[in-house]
Amino acid sequence: MQKLMGSGELLDANGHLVERGWAAAEVRRYDRAAIGAPHDDPAIKEWDYYAILSPDFGLALTVADNGHMGFLGVSWMDFQARSFVNGGVGLPAPHGAMALPPSADAGDIVHEHPKMQIAFRIEPGGRRLTIYAPGFDKGAGLSGEIWLDQPPMDRMVIATPFAEQPTAFYYNQKINCMPARGHIVYAGKRYAFEPSSAFAVLDWGRGVWTFDNTWYWGSASGLVDGKPFGFNIGYGFGDTSAASENILFFDGKAHKLTELKFHLPDGPHDSGPWRFTSTDGRFEMTFEPIVDRHADFAMGAISSRQHQVFGRFSGVAVLDDGTRLEIRDLIGFAEEVENHW
């Protein structure tokens, strides 16, 4: 079952989802004040995450209010050197004070910290991302500005409940296939992103989470047969009986998928190829890892174990009308993340 959501408020007067399912646009209105939990409940999680990838290097930017801790993050991936550097600033118990917007389509995010300045601004035709992190990588420094074109196109929007807790939910949007232009200066070297080869995805998440979760997520964007192509795949938390988050994008249109499975290597996350299989044969891929951007955090009972593996996807994707697309070496990522939060 892949239930399409209608428009309206996301939550009812009791803080429960009005409707579960998916859509190709932001049809439901999120309001933090309508959540059925205290405003300072650490289970309330809000974030905006961008991954901007080219064939040779990539940038990830995060602004997150995870209740017990806020986070401003930047990661740099060098695919030729098969290396990565993580950097970030923790903010104590923001509980909504970071003022993340209730919509993915309106509202700027601007944070200035002595160690990092980061901004996500929505402008006509796209998004402007700026980062200034002079202390990144032990003082090597990272800064720059990236412009993301956002032409009219479908996206993945999903409202997922958690069966064990009526007021828990995840409202998520993934906007793939945004061409990127701009530059990053890292350790004194300038890296240019060109819209013919560099594409971004936005992961926009708002919700109330249960404490113990492990999720699997994969994403890629690029050009196939000269047209924008991308996908979002994943599972591992919540009640997805109304809809999965698995979806293809081709030339601006969404093509909904049902269930699929991640097959990880037996050893470390980057020790061998990953495989992806689907129940209907519409998504059959292999994934060759390049670098495992891993991170571990623990503070008392709170912990996170993250393995976001960047690499190249190859295989077959089938559109709604049966058209088979041959995918070869499409840069993207697949991850396994375990949170106790």
C-alpha cells in the first residue's frame, strides 16, 4: 500500500498525525506548538541536512535541534583520496531555541557561533548555503558558498507514525536532484562545484522520536540519459504500512516504489559492495563504497553510531510506465545509523 496524503494540518488537537502516507509536495503543515509532548521534551527532533556531491568530492552541512543537544555540522569528503573530515559545534539543550522553520519551502536558517557560521537561505529559484568554519580540521579551515537550483519538481514527503507511542511521528521531506554551483575553500585549496556534475539533496526532518532506533537510508542524484535522475530509499523505524520512503525521480517526476532491502557487506561498512533488492524488481542495484564517513557519540544513556558510506551506484531502476533506466557509477551514499536518543 502506498497511500497518498491530502493537504491540511499535520497534527490534530491531541498531537497525533491526522493522516499517514506520502506525497510529492509539502501538503501537510507542521507546527511545533501542536506536538503532543512538552516543549522541552528531548524526544522532539528537528533538522536540515544537505549533501552536495560531485564525482571527486562532497560536502555535508547540518543544522539540528535534537532536544538534549543542538548541532552545527560540516563534513568534507575527498573521493579521490578516499578520506573524510568531520567538524561540528554542539549547543546545549536548545529545545526549539534554534528556531528551525516549520516548512522546507520558507524560512532561513542562520547560526553564528564563534567556531562556525552556517546559513541556509531560500531565495527565488533555489537555495543559498554558506559556511565559515576557520577551525575546521585542526585549523585548516573550510569556507564557501553553494547555490542550489530548485526548478519545479516532485519530492518525497512522508508522515510516519510509531505504533508504540501515539504522539510520536516523523515528518520528512527529501528534495533530490538540485544542481549545485559555487566553491569551497578547504585547507587553502579551492574546489568548484559545477551544475553539470554536482547535485544536492535536502533531508528535512521534524518529529517526535522513540528512544531506540536504527535506520537505513540511501540517496543519489545525477544525470541519466541527459535528464535529472535521483532516488531516496530507506527503512528501519516507525510504522511504514501506509507508505514507504522509497521513490525514484526522473526529469522532475516522482515514481513511487514499494519495499526494498539493503544487503550490507559482512565486514566493515566499506569492506565490500552493498546490494539493494526490491520486492517488485524495480530497484536492483550494487553500491561500491569509496569512504565511510563514520561518527560515534556517547553521553550517558544517549548515544549515536553513524556509518554514512559514500560511493557509486550501478544497476537498474524501473519507472512507473515500465521504462528501464540503466544506472552506472552514480555518486551517492548509503548509511546505517543507530541512535539511543
